[in-house]
Amino acid sequence: MVDQRENALQYAHTKKEDFLGTFKEILAIPSISTDKEHIPDIGRAAEWLAAQLRNLGMRKVQLYPTAKFPVVYGEWLEVPGAPTVLIYGHYDVQPVDPLDLWKTQPFDPTIIGEDIFARGASDMKGQAVVTLKAVESLIQTGGMPINIKWLFEGEEEVGSPNLEAFIASHTDLLACDFAVNPDSGMIGKEYPTITYGLRGLAYFELRVYGPEHDLHSGMYGGVVHNPANALAELIAGLHDAEGRVTLPGFYDSVRALNQEEREELARLPINESHFLEQTGVPVLYGEAGFTANERTGARPTLDVNGLLSGFTGEGSKTVIPAWAMAKISTRLVPDQDHKEVHQQLLRYLEKNAPDDIRWEVKTLAGNPASISDRNNLAVRAMARALETVWGKRPYFKREGGSIPVVGDMQRLLGIESVICGFGLPDDNVHAPNEKQNLPTWFRGIDAYIHFFLNLKP
Ligand code: BES
Ligand code: MN
């Protein structure tokens, strides 16, 4: 009897150069979702994906417009009695600045050694192409063993503001047994990983206004409260000496870690030295009483993501700026509510902002955290697939980043996601010189081939 598994794997192995070519095509499209200038590129990326799905023979391939960027859909539902898996991906990427720190051009994908460098290589065009190529390998060697639907969005990197409404209004179209979400990574090259927790996000822009216009800092220094100073004072007050966030009520609805989960997180093959190595800081910082794995995966945090005020050009200009701005994000865990965190920030400012400045807060993004089931049919199929390829059982990790769709799908479709991708901790995601490790990427394609076959009834 012909074994599709062997044939599909062999197909994937002989097509490596081809697969890389496809990967480079999508990497060359600068689909940055935060930047209005790139709206045409967002459209090109969506069209490119639709063309890929059509080439695979998918049915009902279509771009669905949303209030912002289109959703790409396609399906193959020709295997009666087999489960239906919804494959998620996002085709947008983060901005590339600071551009001068890139060693190659961010949208000119370049292979150096084992890695391919480009914005989106790891997060997550690489992971999306893994699923496309695993499906191609199966279709070319006998056909899909199960039913699939695809859902690609173009707004993940800006918090998926329109995806929830899209899912809510297309529950029949998207109906399935479960989702796979490859928008994630591994804790190390030799450590296959399934992510079962994601943090939520509440992201704000805080603006502080002082004098009507910039002032000579000699003539007026001493009589006005500098808004940049005031902003810095407010930011400084957001953490206490124990590294805890001081927003009133911030920890009230945080679900506590039980002993079993703490022990499990402690068994992960990454510890404090991993974080020291990856970040290059001399010593770690964070909430007292919790390990580094706990602090990134299971505890909420608050960070300034950007600051702007006054004169920031070369040299000096003696000025008291008229305003100052900070982008401030909080990462949330179950059962915190991003709308409540907004209220907490307002209460903090009402209480602590001085009378001599004016402030305003704009919300930039908000989504809840999620925890996924670790022991359903799909998770077990993925765990076996990873074990087959890597020769060891996967680690289960709670991730500090956010993928809003996972919670949306739980709430609106009643389905769980298996979160499994092939990024690595040193991939420089959201930073200059983003890369994807290619041997790991090819192993990822093998793993998804096994995963789909493991689900065959
Ligand atoms: N792929 C990431 C999330 C992620 C990061 C998973 C690290 C696993 C490891 C995702 O694309 C992302 O970066 N999301 C944003 C979402 C936000 C804008 C709502 C994030 O976490 O900052
Ligand atoms: Mn991503």
C-alpha cells in the first residue's frame, strides 16, 4: 500500500528550493499594517495569499473586506467523516524602524548561513507558508486527509480590531472542530513547543500638555512644570519598589498560579540565564516573588513602548517642550479585563497628575488573555507530530505575547486553538534583523504534514 506520509514528506524534501522561492515572494511585500503608506501592500499580500489558496485548489477563495484590511478565506471540505480544521494566519507585519540597524533590507529577503532575514520572516509569514506548503505536500501526494478552512487577517499587529466582528458575523462560514494557530515559536531549536497561554493587551497613548508653546528653558525654567518632567514623574509612579504595577486594582482579578502549574513552568528548559542571554541585560528586573517564566507568561506587566517630547535631534536646544507623549502598554493575564485597566489608568492619573498640566488618554488596542485546552484530540495530534520530527515530546508554554484571535474564537466559535509555530527566541521579532531559522522551518513543514495525517479518522 502506498504510504501518503512517506510520499508527502518526500515531496516536501524534494521541493525545498521551490518552497523557499514562495517564502521569499511574500517576504518581499512590505505589508506593514500600522502605516497608511503601505495600504496598497496590504492589498497585495492579501491577493497573494488568495492566489496561493486558488493554486492549491481550495474552494470559495475570497477576500472579505472589513472596516480596515481584508480577511482571506478558502476551504477544502471534501473528506466526509474527517474533522474540519481552521488554519489561522496573519499577513501583516510590524514597522521596520530603526532602518539603519538592519544589516540587510527588510523587504529584500536574504539568506545568511542557516537563516533568512526579512521583516515577517518569523512573525509570521514564515509560519503561514509552513501551513501552505504542508497542505501542498499532502494535496500533491493523494489529497488532504481532513477538511480545512483558512482564515488570514491583515490587522493582527495592530490588535485585530475588526476580526472579532468578522468572526461574529461569519460563524457558519468558520464553523469547524478546532483551529491551528502557527503564529508562535519554540523555546529553542531542539525544544518543540506548544503554546497554551497568551497574554492580553491594553495599550494607551498618554499625552501631557503644559505651556501654550515651547519656551526658552533659561527664561522660563523655574516657573512652569515641564510636561516632559511631569510625564516622567507619572511613569515613574507606575511601579513600586517591588516591581509591581501601581494602577489601582490592577491585580484584583489576576488568576493565581496553582502549585502544579508553577512546578510545570519550572521544568521548562529555560530559566533566568536564557533571559539574560537573549536580552543582553546585566541583571533581570520584575515583580518580586515570581520566576522569569512566570513573570513573562502568567503575570501582568506594564511597559512604556515609546516616548516623545521636546528636542530630540542632534546637538542641544534649550527648550521646555509644550507637550510630551508616552505609549504605554500593559500585558494582561486571565481574568483581567482590558476595559477595566483603562479605567484604572484614568483613576491613577486623576489621583496623581499635578494640576499644572493637562493630560489625555487614547486607547490604541485591547484584547483579553487566553488559556487553551492542553489535552484535546488536536493537541495530541500536534504533540505526536512534533515528537516524530524532533524525537522528543513537546514542551507546553505560556507565552507573553498576544494573539487576539485565540480568545475571539473561544468565545464566538466555541473552539480551541492548537498554537504551534517555529520561530525562535533570537529571531528579533518586531526588531531590526528579524530572521527565521531555515532548518527549523523545514522541520515545521514536516511537523504540519504529520499533524494533518495524525487527524485522519
Ligand atoms: N506572533 C506574535 C505573538 C507572539 C509573540 C507569539 C511571541 C509567540 C511569541 C504576534 O504577531 C504579536 O506580536 N502580537 C502583538 C499583538 C498586539 C499588537 C495585540 C503583540 O503581542 O504585541
Ligand atoms: Mn505574529
